[in-house]
Amino acid sequence: MWTAVVTIASISLAAGLLLAWARSRLPENDDAVADRVNDLLPQTQCGQCGFAGCRPYANAIVAGSAEIDRCPPGGYDTIRRLAELLGREPRPLAVPGSTTMSHSVAIIDEALCIGCLHCRDICPVDAIVGAQRCMHTVISSECTGCELCLPACPVDCIDMVTRA
Amino acid sequence: MSEGAPTYDLGKLHGGLRLPAEKQASTSRPILIAPVPAQLVLPLVQHVGQAAEPVVGIGERVLRGQLVADTHGSLGAPVHASSSGRVAAVEPWPVARRHGQTAPCIVIECDGLDQAIDTTEILVDYRELDPVSLRQKILQGGIVGLGGAVFPTAQKLMQAATLPLEYLILNGVECEPYISCDDMLMREYAADVVGGAQVLMHALELPKCLVVVESDKPAAIAALAHALGDIQDPRVTLKQVPTIYPSGGEDQLVQLVTNREVPSGGLPSDVGCVVQNVGTAAAVQNWIARGEPLISRVTTVTGDGVASPLNVLVRLGTTVAEIVALAGGYTERAQQLVIGGPMTGKSVTTDLVPVVKATNCVLVLSELPAVGDERPCIRCGECAEVCPVQLLPQQIYWHARADNERKLREFGLTDCIECGCCDLVCPSHIPLTADFRRAKARMRELADEKARARRARERFEHRNQRLQDERDKRDSELAARKDAARNAGPDAIAEILDRARHRGESDKDEDS
């Protein structure tokens, strides 16, 4: 009987040690996974998912506090890729919202702009330049089309146009 | 010299097709010099790269050869007025392009005087210029590759100049059926072609030049041999290649005449060669020797839909309708208008499109393209057999339909030269080339999106970092002040109280 007990115990010990070693050696901590999730997200930084940008949403997905179906600009393609990466089931988009953001950019009607800085401060990628009481403008090559500046503008002088 | 020109072994070129040439119709007459039209339409994009920026105002009078739109951005070519007149508008106009029906154009109402700008300041002997300034000068001539790719010539030279080079190859192959503009140009302007070759060799300090012509153009070969005999330049050699489509493709030509294979994703300059079309060389000579920028070109007007096919030397910006009229107009059988050749051309629905730098041929056909008789792929492998780049079109086709980017890359879609051979041999009439073009465009789009996403991520991270730094700084300043207050001794407190009292007194003084 003792032979059996010792054999089983030593196998368990060996397996345990192996697992511990593997855990320390393999790089796949949550941060690395979140990096890869973040790479699949469109980087619009629009916040339609309910998080303050793509990276926070990626962290939430990896932490298990958010589903993979909350990114409208990424659309179903992004959901499918996320599902593939994380070994989850793809599911339809759960958040209604704009899915065509990557095709549009914001443009400021410079005649109407009062230089209030609200849009500049809210832009998640610093794509708006301007100073107090001076006209603002959008660096269209850097604009992600997130539309966050639209509600921020007190004089409604920002429009979304199709990316050239 | 032409007798001694070696003919190359076809074994060096994979696939390809022997196509009926259909060139006799348009080569039986000399090049007709087209009259100056009443109106010129000059698109701002007639080249690979960014659109040129207009430098003239509406109503301004311009002269022939005057710069009307300048290079904008890192890759591009300027546009010059093809005749004298007044700028009437800068507006969208129908053009023959793969993407989009219209493009912004400068419209010039010609005054018929055809007055040229003063060229005395432009003209210098190119041999007195160092290669770098000669390349800069070529850039100002608005010259682009006239073989069809319209890549800005000067920038091609500048890119190539950074690598060790051996050969300048002048491409006079013109392997696509119907097109004969290069053939006629070589026959009638052989001296310009050869002169241009010398300028280009100087611009790149190249030791050797091969002028390559397809074997079915004996008249052009004779004319070139004569012109070469006149200049007695031992660096320049005339070569013949067999008549097979698409031996005139840049990479294919390099392989045929030098037996060097251009690597996947690479350029001929990676194997020491620079390929220029013969028309481009003539345009370079015209600019350097006569100070005339690229404002005209030879264009073939042909097909069984025009009355008398011919080649015309036409001002850029003339509408296609006008040069079709020079060829006797449309016949009753005319059905389809193609800008470019039958293999790589683009079908258009209006003849109001202007002749641009890329327009080597206007083809009017009596048959409409067969639509809707596409059948499923039977995996016969004919397409792989004829592919000059040795791709597997049938495999790429599946992956293109499935939008599988990784597989498309793996199977070398980016190396496809869109020659159209696979379309022609496909027994199921699958429009493979069109599919590949779409898939390439999609791949470019995805790559753009990826690059944009990467930048957006970096900017987002930088911004967050900046906001965090600002918060940290504020917090630490606040903490420092709190600390200072907490550590202040009784003296400091007394001092503060004293100050407060004094302030109170001075306030009272002011009140009274």
C-alpha cells in the first residue's frame, strides 16, 4: 500500500512543481493578453463601450468584467477576432452605436468657433489644436472619428465628414 | 546593328501569352500632330502620389509650358499648361481612373495663339549639371513614366540613386495588343529616345544602357539603330526580345535581358537596373534639350470602332472625343470605349475624359465585355500556367473571395502585376484580375487602418501619460505646501498674523 501512496504523492509533487515552473516561465500574464486584445480593438477611443478608451476596455475584457460585444466601431469583425483570440463564443454587438467611425473625421467650422477649448480638452488623441479665444482646428490625419467633441461644443460648430 | 541584336530565350520568362498584335491598323500612317483644342482639361493627379497643388488663379492668363500646379507632398509631379489661354475653372471633371468617376481638374480656355513661355533661362547643357541637380531639374519637367504606371520619373531616379546600379533599360517592348504609340515614337523620334537615354544615364551615372524592343517592330529597330549610329555612344546597346505578352512588364523585362530576378516586393533597382519607357526618355530629352515640359504625348487611337486608326501627338488635356474625331470618328459598330489597352485598360462611359500623361491608347471596340457568363472555378490550373510572376491565381482567387488577408500575403497577391493573362485563359470566364485589384485595394485599406490605429493608440497613451504627469505634479506641489505649513514654527505663525493685522490697518486707512 505504501508504494502506491508514495508513487501518487511523488507524481502529484512533480506535476505541481512543473505547473509552478510553467506559470513563472510563460509570459502570458493578464497584461500581455490585454495588449493583444488592445491590438484587435480599432483604437477609436470613442468610449461607446462604456470605458474611457480602448485600453481600459481591453483590461476589462481580460479581467472578465466586460463582454467582447461592446465595440461598435470594430463591428462584428472585431468581435470575431476577439472570440478567436480568447477562445470565447462570438456574439452579436450588444451596444447600439456608430460602426463607421473609422471612415469619418471631425471638421470645425472655423467661422463659428469661439475658442472655448472644450473640444480640445476632450479629444482622446490630442487631434484638436487651439488656444483660448483663438480658432481651433482638427488635425484630420490624427482624428479617429470618435465624435466625442460633438456634444462638447457649445456652439455646435463641429461636423463629421467622410475621410478623404 | 539590329541584325546583331540577340534574341532572348523565352525560357527565362514564365508563362505569358502570344496574343494577336492588332497593331497594323494604327501604324500604317505617320504620327498626326493634333491641333490645339479650344479647351484643355488638366487633372491635378496624372501620376502616382499626391495631387498637385494649383498655383494659378481663375481668369489668369497662362502660356504654353507654364507651371499651373506644383508638386505637393513627398511624391508627385507638377502639371504644366499645354497651350496658352485663360484659366476658366478648377473643378471636378470626368476622368479615366480606377477609383472614382471624376477628379479635380484645371480647365483652360485656349486662345489659339499657342504662345510659349521664355525658355532661355531653363535651358542649360545637362552635362554641366551634376547628377543630383539634373534629377531635380527632371522633377520640374512634370515627367512621369509614360509606359502606363505614371510613377514620377525624377523620384524613381532619386530612389534608385541610393543603390549600386549597372543598367539603364529603355523599355520599347510595348507588348500589349493594339497599342503602337511607343512603336511610332521610336520610328519618328528615335534621336530623342537615344538623347533621353544619355540624359538619364548622366542623371544616375550609369555605365550601360540597353534599349530593348520587341522583335515585331523592325521599323522601330532600324530607326533606333540609325540614331545610335549617329551618336556613336558605346555605352548604349540595342536589344531585341521575342514577342510575348507581358515581356514589357518592368520586372519581366529585367529578367529577360539581364537574367536577374527582381525579388518579391522589390524593385528593379534592387538588382542594379532602372527601367524607363522610351516615351519617358523622349520626354526627358524634350525637357532638357528644348525646355518643353511634359505637355503632349503620342497616343494610339484604334480598334474596330473607329474609322481610320492612327497615332496622334496630342496636347495633354484634349478630350478623347476630339482625338477620336481625328481618327475619322466612331463607326456604327462602336460599342465600348477603353482608355489603355485591351488587357490593362479601363472602360469608360464618356468620351469627355481628357488625354492625360497615362493615356497611351484610346481603344474603341465593337463588342461589349461579356458579363455574367462567369462559372465556378474547375481548378484546371491554366491561370497558374500563364502567370508571368508564377503565382497561383486559382488559390489567390479563393482567398480573395474569403477576404483572408494573411493567406493573400502568403500567396503573393502583392506581386501580381495585373497583366490579365489569367482572365484570358480562364475557361470559366472568372474576372480574376478585377478580383485581385479589389483585394489589393482592400489590403491597402486594412494596412492604412492598422497604421492609423497604431498612431491613435500611441497618441492616446501619450495623452494619458501627460494628464497623469500633470495630476502628479499638482498633487506633489500641494503636498509640499501642506508639509511646509505643518512644519512651520511659532515664528512663522506670528509673522503671518502680523501681516494679516497690517493688511487690516492699511484697509482702514484707505477707507478713511
